[in-house]
Amino acid sequence: MRPIRRYRFLPVLAALLLAPLGAAVGRPLAPADFYRFEDVSDLAIARDGTRVAWLVNRFDKASDESRSDVWAADWDGRRLRQISHGASAHKPRFTPDGRVGFLAARAEGAPTQLWVAGRNGAAARQVSHVPGEITDYAWSPDGRHAVLVVRPHGDTRFETVARPRPWVMDGYQFKSDEHGYLEAGMRPRLCLLDVGNGRCERLAEDATGAQSAPAFSPDGSQIAFVSDDLESPQGAGRDEIRLVGARAGATSHLLLTTDSPNHQRLLWSPDGRRIAFLKGNELKYYAYIQDQLALVTISSGEVRPLTASLDRAVISPHFSSDGSAIEFAVEDDGRQYPARVALDSGRIERLGSASVVTELASAAGHVAVIVSDDHTPPQICALEGGALRVIGSYNRELMAELTLGSVEDVSFLSSDGTQIHGQMIKPPGFVAGRRYPTIVWIHGGPNGQDDHSLPLEGYSPQLDRQFFASHGYVALAINYRGSSGRGAAFARAITADWGHLEVEDLLAGVQYAVSAGVADPARLGIGGWSYGGLLTDYTIASDTRFRAGISGAGSGNQLAMWGVDQYVAQYQAELGPPWQKPALWSQVSYPMLKASRIRTPTLFLGGERDFNVPIVGSEQMYQSLRALEVPTQLVVYPGQTHIPDRPSFLVDRYQRYLEWMNRYLGPGTP
């Protein structure tokens, strides 16, 4: 139920990027546009600040695969160049001498290895030849070594051999949507690679947990890393941050233990005396984590919180070049802005007015960001003096062809008086006083928020809403309680009480749109993916006003998820085991247990190999509606995990979305 996190920003960006192409009347979004989308991610900056690198993610129609390539440009935006070619690449990172490294598997079925691009466009060279998959890496300060995170075996989800073997698990957490079954002996481990001769030797063999997030000290003598205990319930949801000497056979020692964040990141201060890290919440609140920035002094182990006063999540932290501050992005009530905390005073300041920064990277006084807005997909920009300057621009021609809906912030009171925020997306040519078919499209998570960005990827509720709006529907985005961006108390309000306050907030949003004279009360739809699919199931089991529903990767019987999905540690901490709390588990499973309430024709979809919210959740709801003779359909995408990435399936999904809503709501007026 974890979201893909994206957020909001500068209104002038669309004008900055798209105005030169003209403002001709465009067309609606089409499902086939997925084949033209170019999304950007994985921002990196050279140590001297002179170059920037990133990934460009595309959907290839010929091969029916998602592909990613590394691109780079000089800081001034010149010499824009594609670095990797062929197989999908990821994790671009600059070597100390300014070349670009990345991970890629260049042959079908080959393990992922480390590559380094040559200078001036020369072909990339493979520098590692280790058995197993490399999932992460970090360069030593002199570039002569790299520390690799190696998963000893391949991905069990897609293992195909002539003589299959049994998969043997022995850990408390034994499955992951990202990696399949977590076999005994396949925990990711650290290896030290000699870039010159290719030799790779194990590190920290004394640390038995799953190892990740390595970072070299500034003098190259030590490596900080995370070790996670997957073996026992006691270690679940906790990160051990450990130090190990950067030499073969070195043993590690524990620096500190902290609650696991969404995405751990370890940063050495330039003087090597401190490490910045991210901390999460106790396991009971795992689903509502807001990553906080903290600093540990290595000599004493003293931990100092840096962003507790924000009561907001921190993303993409980087030390300033002089070590006096840390720069990062802040998630805040539908927006995400760049900021800096001064280490001497603890003062936090915003860096300019940009408010949709999805990634940030800084070095040598230069700050690069990925930004987006309601009508502009993510772009690569320099942030200079609070202003944005485009370095890499994408999708300009495609976006110039389209006419998208207008996006307005909305605010209303829920049934108990709680203030709820969100957005209303109105179709092009919206006519005041006319009532429109309206779709409540729910974000996942619940740890996430609806915002004003426009990511072009397999999971993008913002794109989903624009798709519906461009075909004549009003779409509602509602940051229900449980969402991030409004503080810890707002997010934790639904702890151990799923499908209650969220549903009240969603229904209050519908009533707001009806009372405003915008939504047609006779043509209401609802849908979403992941936790948005769960909330669709909860809402249609609570209220019969909806004429159509779409539940993607959802579930209505949470008891059936125990031991089936990847969240058993969270469930035990938040709800308690089913044998101890049967009444509570029945309460949060009411969509299926009280399915006789449902009257809404509902389309269920999901991936065959989803370990996040397994397809059984959709299958049970589909079977229940079939037994009740409520119109329904089940679509299973073979070989897909939680977020489908096969282009033809993404196109198929959008075609089905529109067909289902048109069938039961009547088409909008494009």
C-alpha cells in the first residue's frame, strides 16, 4: 500500500516550458499517449557542480517494455548527451573525476552490474563482474573503489530455469513486491570492488541483516551502512546504522539504531565527524511515516534532531559543500518545496518560491531539482537565487497537442468538523452552472498526498484525473485523514481504524462538489489504485450513491492479507495478531464481510505477481459481487507486480478506465 511519492510547485513552469510552442486548441489525453511519455527521475550532480545526470524513463512500444537511459548535461544546460544505450539503466552517480556510473544489465537474463561511461561520449565500460544482482553502490572519494550492495540470487518472481528448485524462507519478513520471495541466504550484502582489477571482496560479515545504503567517509577509510533484521519480529521496523573499515574482511560496529524511514539516506559531513540520516516512526505508525532528518556525532553517538519542528516529511537531503547546512525538500499540504537547515542554529529556511520539487541534489554551491506542475511533467532545472532555469525539458511537443483540465485547490469540513484539503480538476471548456459527471479518484498510501504535479509513470493519480477530465469528467482529489503533508496527528488519525475517517472525508468531498453545483449527484464515480483501491472498496460498502467504481490493487478482506502480503510486521504492531484481535480484524474487513450492502458496478484490476496488495484481494471482492449479481469484472495483468510497467498493459488499463466510467456514468462532454 506504499505510494509513489510526488508533489507540487511553481505555477510559471508550464508557461516557461510550453509557451514557445504556441497555445493551439488541443485534444484529450489518449491511452496510446503512454508510448510517447518521457518521465525523469534519479537526479545526480557531480562533486564540483559542473554536470548533472538523470534517468529518462520511456515506454517502448516495439518491445512492450519500460526502458530507462541515463542522460547528462553541463550545468549551463549545454552538451546534453545520452550516456547509456540499450538495456534499462538506473542509479546514475558521478565518479570523483566527473564520469557517470550507473547500474544496468546489458543482456537478457544477465545480472545487473556497475558500468562507467567514457568521456566525451565514449562507450560505457562494465567495471564489475560479480555473481548476483547489484542493487546499489557508492564511490570511494578517490574513485579507486566502489562499495556494492549485492543480492546473491536472482529475482524469485521471474526465475525460469529448466529444472526449477524450491525456494526456502526462514525470516520473519519473507516476501517483497520488489524482490519476490526473500530466500534464506539471499540477504543483500556489501562488497568492496577494486575498480582497477575487478576484484570484489565481502565486508561486514559479522552484520547478519540485510545491508543497504552504503556511504564512504570523506577520507575513504570507513563506510556507513544500514543493516535490517529480517529474521525476527523484534527487529522489524528498525534500522541499525553501522560503520565498517573500507578494507576486505573488516568487521563492523553499531553506531545507532533508529526507526526505519520510508527511504533511508546516510550523509557524511565534509569533515567526517558527523552523519546525517533519516528516521521514521515506531512500527505501530509504519503506514504513516514522515521521514525526519537527524544528525549523529560519530565520536559520542549523540543524536540531534534537525527537522522535528517542521512536523513534515523531509526528502532528498544533501550537505552543503562547506558542511554548515543540509538542503532538502519538504512535503507540505499538497506542495513540496526546497529548504535548508543551518546546523549551528537549527534555523530552517525556504529556498525560493518553487513548491513542486520531487527530487533535489546539490554540490559546490549548485542546487539541481526535478520539478513539475499541474500541466507540466517533471523537468530538470537549476535552482539559482530562488529562480528556476531549465536544464532538461521533456514532453513539450506532446503536451502542446493536449488540452488538460484546470486544477483548483478545495477545502471543506468533514462530518466531525475536521478541515480537509484537496483539488478539483475541471474539464477543458468547463461551464459554470452545469453539473458534470464526477469521479472521486483516490491516492494510494495512505502515506502520500494529492498535489499539483504531473508524473508520467505507471502510478500517477494526477495523470489519471487529467485523463478523466480531458474526456469531460470532473475529478476530485481528496487528502483524506491518513495522508501525509498535514502533520503526524493528521496522518495517524486512522491508526487501527481503516475505512472509517477516510470514507467520511471522501464523502464530505463529494457533498462539497454537489453543493457547489459542479457534481451531478446522479452520475458519481469512485476509484483508485493500492490504498485508493482499498478505500474504493470501503466506500462502496458504506454508501450506495456511486454509479461506477474502479478498484485497482485493492482488498476488502484485510484478514486475508495476513501472511500473504509484505506488511505482516506493520499489521502485528498496529492491529495486533488476528488471533488476539478478531473483532478488530473483522471491523477493518467490512467491505467483504458486509458486501451485501454494495450496489456499485465495480471493475477490479491487479497484477498477477503483486506481493504488496496480492491479487487475492481483488479476486475476493470480484467473487463477492458476482455472487450478489452486482455488475463487475476482474482484470489480471500477467507477470506484473504492484505497479504495472508493461506499456501495453498501461494502455489497456486506461482504455478500460474510460470504458467503464462511460458505461455507467454516461460520457462527459469533451
